[in-house]
Amino acid sequence: MLKMLRPVSSVVCIIFSLYISSSYAQSCASYNFASNQIFSHCSDLPVLNSFLHWNYDEPTKTVKIAYRHAGVSPSRWVAWAINPSGRGMIGAQALVAFQKSDGGIRAYTAPVTAYQTQLQEGDLSFPVSELSATYARNEYTIFATLKLDNVSSTVNQVWQEGPVSGNSPAIHPTSGQNVQSAGNLNLLSGQTGRTSGAVDSRTKKKNIHGVMNAVSWGILLPIGAIFARYLKVFPAADPTWFYLHALCQTSGYITGVAGWATGLQLGSQSAGIQYTAHRVIGIVIFCLATLQVSAMLLRPKKEHKYRFYWNVYHHFIGYSVIVLSVINIFKGFNILDPDQKWMRAYIGVLIGLAALAATLEIYTWYVVVKRKKSSSPHKMPNGTHGYNGYRASSQDRV
């Protein structure tokens, strides 16, 4: 028994040691620079697999930094920046590095003045010296010395990565970790933190926008459609099904319009960041849903000759809104990039609603077919049909 356990224990020990070594490899405190440079402070930045090392000389307001960005291909650019005028991207004073097509590494300074910047080379608002960069083992490292005479010891930092196109940086992704890579840094104590204020407020609004639209367009509207399609088959549910349908659709529309307005506000606050497909589909959904609500005021009575055409229109627009809403919700998930559990939860809701609809579809068809059979003329014993159980006479056929 012990002999059998020895190989297993050896494998466990190897896996554990690999885990420990990989954990230390991801910590800046255990990193040794090839040039034997020593930094008194370092910080494991929270996103984008990045690390910052620095020495700060308070009397001269000089900071020597080494910014590392691991796990990145040579076809990407990386950047680290200080923003003396605010939080986030606009106003950031960036150090940029990427590998050129000839294999050489380019490192330069770039002030960021707009969201759609191409990181053009330019002077920063403070002096920079000893700027260089290296690339080895899928890791960029930028070295520089900054003279921060007019900057306090607590700075706002931003770090980023994106694709290289034609020996020039292209626009970086505008979702997930790429919009979370900002924070503050105390050069004296070494303490770091996420940015607050405008960035946190915008993230909160994004979450509110996502939740409101997922619940309204993506859950309430399908439930309302299920009420209308299946409950009205049962006479006992009339007119309850209509009120339930109207409640779900009205609540979904009001909540969805509020979420849509939040999205418009987010768009106006994020100039230069555009999600064209998500935005266009959202506008189409709002227009169709508004048209659907307005059409309720023109609904003909049941016996009216145009009621059939109104029903066709109503069903087509309603189902179109639901399908477009589900598509746009998944586009929103890709933009927000939340924990996978939220997407799985919504997929679970959709599967549950689909299973319920399929079950009710089968059952209601069974009820309808059974009613038609029970309401058809009774068959005569000899296989011919008559009226009220009797053979039709020649006078009856006239």
C-alpha cells in the first residue's frame, strides 16, 4: 500500500512545488533583474499581468522606475503613465514600448490628449531620462528616470497594452481589464489602490445599465410573451393572461428605457469609446418597443376585420424585440467582461424559459387538438356522417 502511495505523493509534491514557484514568479518582490538593478519598492498591479518597481528620492523629486508587463506577445505594445492632472487616460504622460518589424525595441514618451490617440511621440510635462526597454520571455520591461518637481508623492498611474499595426501602436481594447488598468500610487510608502471617483462611478453605471437591460428586455419580455401565447388557450385564464402579459411588457419597457437612457449617458461620458453594434441594436430595440407600446392604443376589437393583420404585426415586432434583446445582452457581457457566473446565470435563465416554453407548446397543442376532435360531428355506426347522430335525408342535403 505504501509503495502505491509513494508515486502519488511524489506527483502531489511536484505539482505543489510548481504551484509555489509559479506563485512566486508572479510576485514582484521575488523578481531579480538581469542587470542586477535593485529597487526599494515594487507593486503587483491588479490587472493586465503588470508590475512596477521604483526608487524614489524625495529631496530631488526623482523616481527611477522599471515597469514590467508579462505574458505579452511581441506584436503588442505596452505603456505605463502618470496622470498629473486627473484620473484615467486623458492627461496621462506615457512611456511606450513595442517591438518593431526589424526586431528592434522602440521606447519613447507620448502625452495622451484624446481617447482615440495613436500614442504619437512627444515631450511630457516633466523631464524623462535614461528611457529604454527590453523584451525577453514574453515580457516587456520599460526603464526610465522621471523628474517630478511639480507632482506630489501620491500619483495617479495608468498602464495599458494593445496591438501594433505597421510599426505603430493601434487602439487598445475598450473592455475588460483594459478599462480597469488605473490606480493611485504612493511613491514614499509604496501603497497602491484602485482609482475612485469618476472611474468607479462609470463602472457602477455600466453595471446598472447591464442589470436593468438584462432583467427588462432579456427576462421580463420573454415571460410576458409566454403568458400571452400559452395561458390564453385556457378559458379560465381569460382575461388574467392579458393583465399578466401587459404587466410584464409594461414593466420591461419602462425598466428597459431607463437602462437604455443610462447607456446613452455612458456613451456621452466616454467620448472616443464606441461599441457600434451594441449601440445600433439598442436603438433599434428602443424604437421597435416604443412602436409596439404605441400600437396598443390602435388595437382593433376582436371582431374587427383588421384584427388579424394587427395580430401578425404585433407578434412579429414582439418576437423581433426579444431576439434582438438577447443578442444585445450577450454583446453587453462581452463589453463589461464580468465574472463568468453572471453570464452562466443568464444562460441558465434562458434555458429555463426555453424549456418552459417548449413544454407549454406541446401541452397547448395537445389541448387544442383534443378540443377540435371533441367538437367535430359524431360518426355514424356505419361510418357515414349525419347530424346529431342521425343519417341525413335527401331533404337535409338540399
